[in-house]
Amino acid sequence: MTTSLADHLRSLPDEALAALLQLRPDLVLPVPADLSALAARAQARVSVARALDGLDQFTLQILDGARLTRDPSDGTTSVDAILAVAAVPAQGADPAAVRGALNRLRALFLLYGPEHALQVVAGVDEVSSPYPAGLGRPALDLDPSAAALCADPARLRRTVLAAPPAARAILDRLAAGPPVGTLPPRALETPTEEATGPDAAGSGAGSPVRWLVENALLVPISDTDAGTGGTAVELPREIGLLLRRDSGPLGPMQPLPPALGTAALREPKAVDSAGAGQAMELVRQTESVLEAVAADPPPVLRSGGVGVRDLRRIARIVGLDESTTALLLEVAYAAGLVGEVDLTGATTTRAGADQQVLPTASYEAWRAGSLARRWEQLATAWLAMTRQPGLVGQRDDRDRLITALSPEVERAGTPTARRALLGVLAGLDPGTAPGVDEVLALLAWRSPRRSRGREVAQREVLTEAARLGLTGLGAITSYGRLLLTDSATAESRVAAGTDDPLGVRLGADESTGEASVAVRALDELLPAPVDHFLLQADLSIVVPGPPEPTLAAELEVLADPESAGGASVHRVTATSLRRALDAGYAADDLHALFQRRSRTPVPQGLTYLVDDMARKHGGLRVGSAGAYVRSDDEALLTEVVADRRLSTMSLRRLAPTVLATPFQVGRLLTMLREAGYAPVPEDASGAVVLTRTKVRRAPARVAVTNRAADPLAAPRLTTPRVLGIVEQMRRGDAAARAARRAPDPVRGGAGRTGGAATTAHAHTQALATLQQAIRDKVLVWVGYVDAHGATTSRLVRPVSIGAGYLRAEDERTEMLHTFALHRITAAVLDE
């Protein structure tokens, strides 16, 4: 006699139930009412599929062995039967490994029961292949002729040995699994036609498939291909087992993960150095992309995302390919550094219309941080974001181009895939750099159900990890390992709600300002920020390391960048000095800045250039007339009027020191500067107007790193919380059993099926019973109608009646409940 899963769960101690909930935390979302509900949920398709997704290839093969060896009468199997098919002498696994896999399956309650009567939970057959271990159904279930052939082992072997070579090749393919193939329409009825398809080679006169069908080695089945109307054939299980006599009933067994035969061994220091250099490059490239976005914000398409032309333009400006630019945009968006902003004066409210992409207010704070902190924010966002940048540039199901930042890039399982791939590298010795194919093979063994059909996306993840500096020379870096640990710990705190119930911060290091372990490790590898530069005679500035934020802001104003990297090069020009003077610097300020920052003598040519630009700067004043030009130097104004390059401005002298033009101030300033002059604008009072560029920013966004990395992941449960859930389910189970023992008038809702007089009489009688129970302080069975209209019963101890409500204590849960009197249908004293 078999035992149901619910009864089996009831017989377990609390510790065993707690272990189940910790291995399968999705079972408590929400908390089951009792153990029967827990058993039903543990056998549900979604929960079983989630449990199977985390199993390795060998454990899944052992589960197929359990399905394959079930007794047709009661559906049970045994450990000995599974060992018989798995631990065969030729190619089988070690019995200890088989027992270890069985223990994992029993711990997950995919198998349950005693060793001599193991049962497979119902949901396994629903979410797994209908052909366990790639073997077909028994011949008795398919065809009488095939069953008669398989019942005679000697005849079966002779028939298989007599098969033509082409027919034997078809048998070997089907024996490897899956055991079904498809024939074209009327292939078996028309000898002149030939069968096609990957699993059936020809069907005309003398064709191998026709020979196999005529000799009962293949059985036509009723299932047909809906698209072509072809007939399907199936290889009986007994024949498949015969053909697998060398490899075993379950096929080739692989108890251990595949070995890394061609993995290179790198020096860990070289791996960290290569990764740290790429991390610096990632931060620099991200800043360049966001600066290009800020300079010319791309519009948001009506369907969402950034257009192909805008992405191509940004990639050309920063000198990157489009795929890398899309990756940086997606990571910056996930980190909350870029977002959408509505244009001023927008007249439509349609999604994606009249919006631009701009850096957010968080971008300034990010720029002010250290290189390691900036990298950590980007890398953590990449780990946690549910977007797949590799899809940008491809086409969707409707043959539409997928653009960056569009909704079509969303893929919910991407964070899990990233962590799984990096987990493979983190599980190896430091400095081990396996090939891409070896990593994918190892991941396919660890989680074959999740990896099937996702090889392209997995290769993209490894490429992105290298671009982000998480890996170097093909191996994971030391700070990359620490980042995985830090982010997993922060995610567990967010998921469990112990450290951050609202999920609004990453962890303690953000609230206290303390750097994480990964940041400290990367800081030791990166060159220290410098607060100085080296001035050259050709007016070039060499910064021997990453500049401090203050120095970087100064260089952005007074010099033009020429090259980036570990040591960046900038150049001082007349244009850059004029930009600095426009921003409010005076000549003395620039001389002092160069003297303070430079570790080499300031070239005399630079001093002369600063003085010359300062002397020219402001010699002309531009206002609105259209616009006007004024200067105390009458000869300079005469030169401007006579300058042919300014003839289109229609300048005319209003006074010896004033010129006017019908054009606006902006155009006049541009034309004068292009002609080599150095004008400055002034307001109506004559004061100089500083022209530091105004920076537009999008509203602040919450980074994805403030949420759990995997939206599909179940919460991690602490031991006290799990034990509390187990106790709650035990109480619910006891209450359910007690409800089944309730008196008939309470269970049936006395008076509810009679007339109005009968119902009123039953309700009055119930109130009298409750008042008596309050006086005598005894237990009473109460039947009532809940909010969903269902009649339920509960054993309670009434405390008081008043204001239309009954207040009573449930002794099992030790909680005080309130019942509306008009919903009470019956009350019976407990005997």
C-alpha cells in the first residue's frame, strides 16, 4: 500500500520539514495553510520544475532511472532496482555516487518513501520528457507484434543482427534518444516514396524504415506531425535496452563534471592586473558615453529605446563599436546613471514620445567617487539587471530591430545565467582559464535544463564579463570572486528582509560609507589617483595616473583631451584657455593653477599664451540690440568693422566705442570667435556673463542593485523563520483535522438550507449557546460563512459578545479572533 506525500510529510520531524523548506523556499510563497497544502504545492509543475532546474546531469539520470524502474502496478521503485540500472559493470556509476544522487532527490522530495518503496512525485512526469532516459514505451503498450518479438529474446537478437546497415544506423540513433522519428505522409503505404527527416531515412520499396516496421522493430504510432501530416514511429523500450547493452540502460553515465583538459594556468597577479586595467577602461568608456549623451541627448523612440542612428553616432564619438556602446548604455541605465526626461512643452502623453535620454542626478555623485567604487556600481548593476544587451541589433519575433534601452531587451532569467557562469569560473583554482567551450560544457553538466538552447547567450555573458573587468586573461579575478560573494550576501539580506525590509539600499557599506571587500581589493590593484600633472614644452599635459575628481574637473575646462588610459594626455590651446576664462578664471588664477598642479616647470610659452588670451579676453563686449559690440579700444572696433569675415553680420558703428548688428547675441559671439577675436557677453548692467556650460540631468532613478538580483529567486529563509513556518503548518493541519471532527450541525451550517423562520431560529439558538459558553468559560464549535461565501468551522473559547461581534480565543493558535454575528450559522458546545 503506497503512502501519500501528505501523510509522509506528517510523519517527519520538524527538522526534516525545515530542511525541505530551506532547499525549496518557493514552497512557502505564500505559507501553506497545512501540510496537505504543502504536499500539493511540492508536487505542482512550477515548483517541481524549479527543483529540477538546479540538478546536475548525473542526478537527473538517476531520477530517470527511478522513473524507468517503477512497478506498473503501484508506481513504486526501490534503491536496489535503481542501482541495477545505474551501477552496471560496463559503463555504470559507482554505487556510492548513485546513493548520493538518490539522497539529493529524497532531500528535495522528488523521491519519497522507504528505500524498498520509493515513489516519484507526480509533477516530475509532467515537466520531464515522456521518454525516461530516452527510451520508448514498453512494446506491450505499443503493438502486439512488437510485444511478441520482444518476448522472445533470442528471436529479437537475431532480428536486430539481420537488420541492413542503413536500418541498423536508424536503430542506433533512436536508441540514443529520443526514441521517436517522423515519416512523410503515406510513406508506409506507398513503396515508391522515400521517407525524409532526421530520424527516418527513406520509406520506399526496400527502404530501411519500411524494413524496420515490417519486422516489428519500429512501431507506427497514432501521433502525427501537425505541420506535415507525417506518421510517427517509436522504438520499443526492450529494443532500446538491447541496443544499449554496452553503455547501460541509462546511457553513458557521467557522475563527475567534465575535466578541463585544455585549461590554461595563468599567474593570479597577471589575471588581476589585466582585469584591473579593463576595469579602469570600463569606467572611462562609460563616462565618455554618458558625456556624449549629455552633449547631444538622443530622443526616445515611441516604441521605447534609443534609435540605431543615435547609437551609431554615440559609438562613433567615443570610438567604440556599437555592441560595446549598447552594453555600456544598458549597464549605466541599470545603475541609475541614465534615464528618460520629458521635453519642456511636450503636448502628447503617449509613451516614448517627447522624451530624451540624459544622465541622471546620480551621475555627478558617481563621477566624484573613486575608480573602484565606480566600477563596483557598474559591475553590480550588470550582475543584477534583467536585461540582455547582446540582443541589441537583432530582430524580434515580428522582424523588428531590437534597440538599446527598449523593453524587448528584458530577459528575466539573465541574472541567474550570469551568476551560474561566473560561479563556474569561481569554483576553479585561482588563475585557471578554461576555454569557452569547456565552461559551457561544465555548466551544461551542472544545470542541463537551464543551459539547453542558451549557448549563444552564455557566450555573450563571458564576453561582457571580460569587458567589465570581472575576468582577465580568461580567468576570474580575485576582486571578481569577492564581488560575487558581496552581492550574494546583500541579495540574501534583501530577500530575507532582515537587513533591508524595503530593499532601498545595498547593504551596510553604503549606509556607513565603508568600502566593500571587492572595492578594497580593486583599490590595491589600481594606481593611486594623482593630484598633479606634467607640463611639456609643447603645451601638452601628461597626467601620470587616474586624476582626482577635482583635477579632472579642472582639466575638463582648461585643456582638450588627446589620449586616455593609465596616463592620459591633454593639450592647452587658445580655445581651451578662452573656455577657462569664459568659465570665470582670471589670468592669475590660471598661473597659480599651473604652478600648483605641475611637477615640471611651467613653459614660458604657456605663460605668454595665458597672458595674451587674458589681455584679449573681454576686449569686446557683446549685448543685445539685436546685439551690440562695445569696446574702449576704438582701433579694435575699426578692425572689426573692416573685417570681411564679419561682413554678413551687418555691423554698424553707433558710437566710437559701440557697434550694433540686427542678429542675435549667440550668432554674433560665434562669428567673432571664429574670426579669431575673444569677445565676452555682458548683461544689461554691463556685468560679464560667465558661460560655463549648463548640464541637464534626468530625474534620479533607483539602481537595480538595490533589489534582489534574480526576480524569480525565492527568499532565503533563516532557521528560526523556517521552524516558525513549520509550527504554523502543524497547527493548521491540526485545525483541519479538528474541523473534520466538528459536529454535523456546524459543518453543514444548520438552518442555512431551510426557510427564513428556520434560519432565524438556528441563529437565535446559536447566540444562546455562545452566551452560555461565555458564562461557563467552555469551548464551543462555531460554524460561520467567510468572506468568500464558504462555510467553515472552528473550535474556540468565547470571550465576549457585543457591537455585533463575537470575540473568541483559538487555543491551538493562541490568537484572538473576531466573528461577525450575522455570519455565524451554528454553535454547538464541545463535548
